[in-house]
Amino acid sequence: MNLPNIVAERTATKIWTPDLSAPDGYRDVTHLVNQNQYECDLQSVECIVEFSNDDPATGIKNVLDTGEFSQM
């Protein structure tokens, strides 16, 4: 019996980077990422992440890339 692959619908629309000065510890960098105006260096820390409901306080985190975030 072949079952179709079920792919979860992506609900996140924003991309974030860790920022200790932000209220929830993450800063919205969606516009920078969409315009390729950023880079992640080769460190093993989180660089860019998304949250399932676009809310760092309550969403489920998914790490998209590692490294130190820097704007170009």
C-alpha cells in the first residue's frame, strides 16, 4: 500500500535572528534575508530561525542556518 507523503503546511512567514536586546530575545530580519543583505559566519550558534506562528515567545523554533548574523 502506497501512502502519499504528508507535508506540513508552512505557517511561518517571518525570519528572526537572536538579539538579547529584543523583548523575546529575537529580532525580525525577514526583509534583510529576503533581499540577501545578510550573512552567517561559520560559528555553531543560531543565525536565522523561524517560529511556527511567527512569535518567538510562543512558537516552535526551527533553525534555518547557523553562524553569527551580520548585515551587509
